Amino acid sequence: MFNVDPHQDNLADSLDAALSATEKKNQQRAGKSPHTYALIDGVFDQKWGAALLWQQSQAVNVHCVRSLYTGSRLEALEECAPFLVIIEPEKRLSALQGLLSRTDHKPMLTFVQSPLDLFALQRHLVRFSQIETPDTLVFPLRFADSICLPEILDVFTLEQRAAILSGVTAWHYVDRRGGVVTIAGTCNDADLYVTPMYGEIDRIPFSDSQYVQLFDSSEADGILNALSAKHMPIFKQVKVSLLFQRVQTALQEMDRRNIKEEKSRKELAYVCLHLPDSHAVKILLDIAQNQGLEAALESW
């Protein structure tokens, strides 16, 4: 389960309109339109990833696909890499429709507009493909996952966020509710682009607090995934984006009450999914804080 709603009606048209709006603005600023790329996360569909990698290997004169991991220390994982795919303007709407259909609502697709060519954009984005903690642990950073992307940008420092957006004109993704969100970048002219002098060629430094914050941002998804495996009726009655919001809000209220124990958080989140409103959630968590988990569960 990916904790996302089905795509909204006419999503391809909405994406096309967002792409066109960015092109119009860039025409006014720089006198030219940016290139449009699909960024496909191969983790969700490794057969698709393998096909894209094969397509990349067959290109000689014309290149339209590029794995972000090519030439990096993650090259051995290329079949589950993020792939940049050029979208030709004259076939854009049909390409959007085809790509969205193939994802089957998985959060594996975002769209990047940039004046940089395919190879230059790959070199830019690969710089952010991994994080390195102060104790030299290295982890992939999955910004090609459309659910992870906004969470990653929230965890980035202002300098890191500015650095990754310095190579794009706009970044469009499908949010949890199945609609389009656009993140503005700052790259309007390839001639003015400057490679970020930040971190290494395929990793950026992360503080311990950033790593913890990024890890914590996945807690609500983890709890929902565990609960959905129990085939609870509520998952058929309420949109999953609303269930996610309920769990996330409940976890934030637990943080305020210093309820940190993992078992307590999971069991309380389960109950909070079924409560009628935020007032009832706060009453339950107040009991948990003052009298303990068992008293809170008995009160429900």
C-alpha cells in the first residue's frame, strides 16, 4: 500500500496545464521554454527500470533516457534507479496519459522542467542521490518518490533546498490526494547555471537531527501500512489521504505529550483513526499521558 488516493479526474490535463504555465513564465523571463522530463522511480517497477536501462544502453546519437545512477557509486543499482525521460512537446499530453496509466497510481512519477539538457540535469540531480551522516553512514535519498519529495525538501536546510532547485525551473508531482503540486525552481537559463559546490558528486552531508527528522517523517506511513495489512473496514470507507492526515495529526499530539514508546504510539494511532474529531483525540491522549496506555485504551 502506498497511502495515496487514486489520481484525480483529468490529471494528465492538469499536469499539462502546469507544464504550459511554467513554459509561459520562462518565455517571459528568458525568452525560451525549458525541457520537460519525467522522473521515474524504478524501485516501484524494476521491470520498467530494466527496460529503461536497456533503452539507454541502445542509444548512440539520440539520447532520451538517463539513469541518475549512471557514473555514480550507485551504478550497480541502476535497474531500480530514478530515470530521466525526455517528453517531447508535440506528444506531451498522450505521453502524460501513458505514463500515469502505467504507474497504476504508485507514487513513482514526478515531472521536472529545466533548461539543462539530459546529461547536465542528470549530473545535477545525482549530487543529491545519497546522504552522508556525521558518522559517515551513507543512505540513498529517494526524491523520485512523489510522497518522499516534499518531506525531503522540508528536511533540507535552506542551502540544500536552494542547491537542488538551482537546476530546475519547476518540479511537478502528484500529491497524496491525486492532484498536481508545483515547486518553483530558480534555473531559467542553462547559460546561467552554476554547479552547486555542495557535498560530493553523488552525496550531500546530513546532520544527525536531519536524519532523525527524515526517519520520523515516515512513521505515519509505516503505521498505516501495518494497519492496512489487517484489512480494516475503515480503509474502504475513508480516503487513505484522510486516514494519513488523522494518523499524522495524532502522532504530532503524542509528541506534544511526550508519548514516545513505539507500541503506545501504534496502538493509540489505531484508536485515533476511529475517533470522531480532534477533541476526542486530545481527550484520549491526555488520558494516555496522565494514566497510561491501558487506561486510554479502556476509555475508548
